[in-house]
Amino acid sequence: MTVTSSGRPTSDRRAVRRRQTIEEILGLAEEVMTEEGVNGLSLSEVARRLGVAPPSLYKYFPSLAAVYESLFLLGQQRHLAEMRTAMTGRSGLDALHHGLDASGRWSLENRALAQLLFWRPVPSFEPSPDGLAVSAEMVAVQRATLREAVAAGELGDAADSEEAIHLLSTLIVGVISQAMSNEPDLPWGEGRFSPVFPRLMALFAAAYPPERRAVG
């Protein structure tokens, strides 16, 4: 086994270099999607920005679909991490509100990735089970907060349901869609649409009021 002058095995150095190149390719791909639209991504444009011939990219990604898959998984992981961080130390409706607020903020800051995650901008792209598993974990986190809210008497029993998850998704994605479509350059919390998010959360809570408990 050969080693570098620093004593690191050559294979390790190659692995680090390969990982760095993959990260650079994905960063450039996200850049292209932001500028040209998610469906406007092309390996030739990524190769041009990387300063290599297009066939060189096939050493890292066998197809354009593989790039989309890596971006989908990366986006899901980053999005979930943002939500979890915002929810740390909170529970029930408070955790849910802060988690979805972080989701909206992340989505506007990462518009191209958010579109790949939550819409269907590339009709031919189907996420792999790995990418969908992270998405399912995000839903499970939200469902857990709903369960906590029900247990704390903040929401009625019906909030611990798939219907409630679907309603939440419609509310938050609706706000993000309006903001992206009409005010793409404004950050979360500014403009006409994202500032109404707290009121939408109040409407959600009103849709599942706590049951009145019999006294005596």
C-alpha cells in the first residue's frame, strides 16, 4: 500500500478527492437548477461549469437521473435536519409550528431543492426508496407532534390522523408555492404570503378542537 508524504494511504486521499468532487458536482447542479429551472438541469452544463468534458462526469454519476436522486436525498436530509433543530426542546403544537416554520424558511432559501422534494418538476424522475425513507421520517416526526398535542389537550383526537397530516401539507406547501411563484426573491416572513403562516396554523388547530370532557 502506498502512502502520501503525510502518511495517509493513497486510497484514502483518492476517496476524499472523489467525495469533494461529488459535492462540487451536486453544488453546481443545484446552481443550474436555481438558474434554469429544475427540469433544465443538464450534465453538459454542469461539466462546463466544472471545467471538464461531459464524459468525465460519468465516473461519478452514471446518468442525469442519478444526479437528481442524489440531490433528492441530500435535500430531504437537510430539510429534515432543519426541522428537527427547530423543534428541539419543544413539544406538541409549539414544536409543530416551529418545525413547519423552519421548513418554509429552508424551502425559500433552497428553492430548487424544495421544488425537487415537494413538487414534480421532472416528470421522468422517481425517487428511490432511500430518498422516500427520509421523507417518511419527516412525516413521522410531524405525526409524533400531533400525537403529543392530542395528549396535552391542545388538539382533538382526530388530529392524530393521516387526514391531519395531509391538511398540514396542503397548508405549508400552499404558502411556499404562493411565495415562490409571486415573490421568489423575498425571504420567509416577508411579503404577502409567508407572513400568514401563523394564521394558517391557528386555522389548523381550529379544525381539530379539543373534545370537551364531561364534568362529574
